[in-house]
Amino acid sequence: MNGTQAQDPGSGPRLRTQAQDPGSGPRLRTQAQDPGSGPRLRTQAQDPGSGPRLRTQAQDPGSGPRLRTQAQDPGSGPRLRTQAQDPGSGPRLRTQAQDPGSGPRLRTQAQDPGSGPRLRTQAQDPGSGPRLRTQAQDPGSGPRLRTQAQDPGSGPRLRTQAQDPGSGPRLRTQAQDPGSGPRLRTQAQDPGSGPRLRTQAQDPGSGPRLRTQAQDPGSGPRLRTQAQDPGSGPRLRTQAQDPGSGPRLRTSQDQLRTQAQDPGSGPRLRTQAQDPGSGPRLRTQAQDPGSGPRLRTQAQDPGSGPRLRTQAQDPGSGPRLRTQAQDPGSGPRLRTQAQDPGSGPRLRTQAQDPGSGPRLRTMFSLRCCVLCVLRLYSLYLSVSKLLL
């Protein structure tokens, strides 16, 4: 069942695309609606076999986008949920990756109501990796930093807290190793009003390597956290930098990378989750330099899941939407593209089934229709002149 609908009452398109394969292919549903100047994008890909479940939603009523992305693999892949909401000038970022098998659980949240970010990162590995929790909150000018790494196996337990309500920092560091004993190094320096915090814990046995650095030369904190387990645990790297008012967030967890950058009022979000076993590869990017978001989502399953790519770009008022789902097994290949540089949309939908399904291609372009009418009119004028 393939259904495509495009409606343009004013300047923004309403796009709804649905592809369903009752065999083994994915179920893809894409909807873009632009009543005013910002697009509403909703994309859902569901594979009842072994592929991932992906849901993407971007809504821009004013100037900041609301982005929600969810990828769920019922087999062995991770569960990733990303949400970015920008009602005013600061973004709210929430990222969660959960692997019910042996992968880690990662949760990242950045909220900037005024000028300072609130950052919370949590990584939990039920196998042998460490549990890391990092929180940075800056309501005024000094950061509040709390970092905790706990390894239920043989690694160390590290807790670091730096709080600066006024001008001097409060530093608390605790390292506990029930096994042999870690190497812990902590340094706090406060030349003016913001603290410089550097913490490093290294366990030569089987524990993780944790490095935390917070530097505040002006009013915003710079936070960098890295946890590396040379055994079977994950590698986690978190970086938040706030030179002005917006945070720069970078997180890497078991080949997971998330980046949020807010130089002005809109966030730039990039998320990548890769499972070297049988899980999907998901890449999501939302960039808002002005008022409209740029959304790019890609999910690739090297096993039997589909390959999904979604891109929405809104430089002015209309979105550019491109969605592609490809199943190398027996599912269909679906490609949907909606582009609105001016006022009329360009819609292209293609579903191809290499087995027994049909090849469907639909294209609607208001500009192409106008150009065809103008060419026919010019041809009519030329023929009439020749006859006269």
C-alpha cells in the first residue's frame, strides 16, 4: 500500500507519504506540514522483522525547532532517543541510548533557559563497563559540576563535585577501590571567580580511565569528561563549552557521538549511534542557523534492517524533505523528496521492490507546470505569427 498526498494552500506544503510492505520490508510514514513558516516533520520507519524502529519529529512553530528522534532495535541494537526543543534562545537537548543486550545506557540532557547550560550525562553498562554521571549547572556565572564513575566489577568509584555559587569553588573528590587501588589526581585552581578543575583516575588493573576537566575563565563552564575501559567497557567523551550563552556538547558512547552547538539562538545537533554487532547505524543532524531547522537522519543496519535517510532543510519558510528507506533483503526501496525554495513544493516519491513489487514514481512540481504552460504559450504565439 503506497499513498502520497501533497497540498499547497498558501506557501508551505503538506506532505504525507506512507509505504507499507506486508512481506519483510519496513513500514515508513513521513509527514511534513508547513502552515506558516516552520515545518512539522514526522518520520517513522518500522520493520516487523529484525530492523530498527525509527521515529523523527521536527516542529517549528516560531523560531526554534522541536526535534524528537527514536530508534529501537528489538534484536541487539541500541535504543536511541534524541529531543531538542528551543522555545526561546537556548536549546533543550536530551539523548538516550539503551542497549538491552550488552551495550551501555547513555542519557544526556542540556537545558539553557538563560545563559548557562544544564548538562547531565549518564552512562551505565550492566556488563563490565563503568557507570558515569556528569552534571553541570550554571545559573549565574559559576558552574556546578558533579561527576560520578562507578564500576561494579573491579574498577574504582570516583565522585567529584565542584560548586561555585560566588567566587570560590568547593571541591570534593572521593576515590574508593575495593580491589587494589587506583591512581587519582585532582587539581583545583581559581585565579579569578571561576574554578579550573581537572580530575584523573587510572586503574592499571581492569577499571576505567576517567578524566574530567572544567575550566571557567569568564562566566560559562568548559566541561570535558572521558571514561575509557580497556577491557570490554565503553569509551565515553563529553565536552561542553560555553564561551557566550549557548553550550557546545559532544558525547561519544560506544561509537555514539552527539554534538549540540548554539552560537545564536538555534541548536546544532548531531547524533550518531553505531553498533558493530547487529544493531543499526543512526545519524541525526539538526542545524538551525536562523529560524528553520536542518534535519538529517540515517539508520543503517548491516544485518537485515533497512537503510533510512531523512533530510529536512528550511532556509526560508518551506522545508526540503528527503526520505530514503532501502532494505537489501526483500523489502522495498522508498525515496521521498519535498523541496520548497519559494512557495510551491516539489514532491518525488519512489518505491521499488526488487522482488515482485511495483516500481512507483510520482512527481509534482508547480514550477514545472508553470514552465510548461509558458512554453506552450510561446509556441502558440510563434505558430500564429508564421501562419499570419
